[in-house]
Amino acid sequence: MENLLIIETAANSIFKNSANKPSPDSVISALIEIEKQSKKDKKNYQLDQLSGNWQLCFITGTKKTRQRAGIILGAGRYIPNWVKITLSYYSPPNTSEIHQPTKKGIVENTVECSGFKLSLSGVTKFLDRKNILAFDFTKITIKLFGIKLYSGYIRGGKESENKFLTESVAKQAFFAYFLIQEKFIAARGRGGGLAIWKKLEN
């Protein structure tokens, strides 16, 4: 319960400049413990639980080693207030059937800073049994003070979309979600880093 409270407090920190927010080290420790517990409990989440807009508030770096220990977490840090990074998930109505082992959705990742807005969007698929959401950004949109400067497919984007569902997750970018709450979520990326997002009101 204490670890969950630490993560919730860290997630809420994006809306206020609080000197009492948890230290990065304590947040990392809490994330690791909850991830371990989630694997032990064999929790299963659904794609619909990720639907909505989420603002990134905390991330860790990674340091890859040559030892068999694999990936060592680097320093954790809160996302500064002068930049807003959001992740949005949508589940099309025609892909939400319960019998589907792999559910397809849409993702958009947006970075906003000083009037500049960069959005990458694409397709996702969710593996229920592993709580893994794989994704591929295939389109890009660039705006400056609300004026669209460019919008279109990233090189090879259309072809990537067509083969996305049949391609192995091992070849794709993904997040392994080990904590999904109504107001915040946490996951480990393919590279080994950890992240927390806070739910935004629509």
C-alpha cells in the first residue's frame, strides 16, 4: 500500500510544484516492488483500461551492461513543467471483441513546448496475457502556435501499418504495463526503463 501511495503522489506532482514529492530513488524502488508483485499475482489488464489521455510525469534511464544481469536502471527524473508529453490510446469499436487474443488500437504521442507541438501517431496491439502493448508510430504532425506545418506518413509508414498485426512483438517497440489504475499507470519499456503517466480529464 505504501508503494502505491508513493507512485500516486509522484503522478500527482505534475499538477503542482510540491517540495514534498517522493525522491526519484523511492519512486524507482516502489515501481520495482509493484512490478514484482504484479508478476507474482499474474494480474491481467484489458486494452479498454488504457483508453484516454495520459501525461508522462516520471521516467528512468537505463544502463545496459555486458553482464548477464541485463539492464540496470539509470537515474529517475520528473518531467519538468515547461514541457508536456502526453500519450493517448484509443480502441476502435470494431476491434474490441472479447474473443480476440490480440486487440488493435490507435496511439498518439504528443510533445508540447513553447507553442511547438509534435505528434506521432500509429497503431497498437495489446497482448492480454502478458499486459504488453506494442506500437508503431507511422504518421507525424507538426504545429507551431496552432498552425499545421506538416502532416503525413513517416517514411514507410503505410507499409508498416499493413504488416503491424502479423509482425512479431520481439521486433516492435512496446510497454509492459504492470500497474493500471483509474488515475495513473506505470510500465516498463522494451529498453528496460520505467515510466509513470497521470490520467488527464477529457
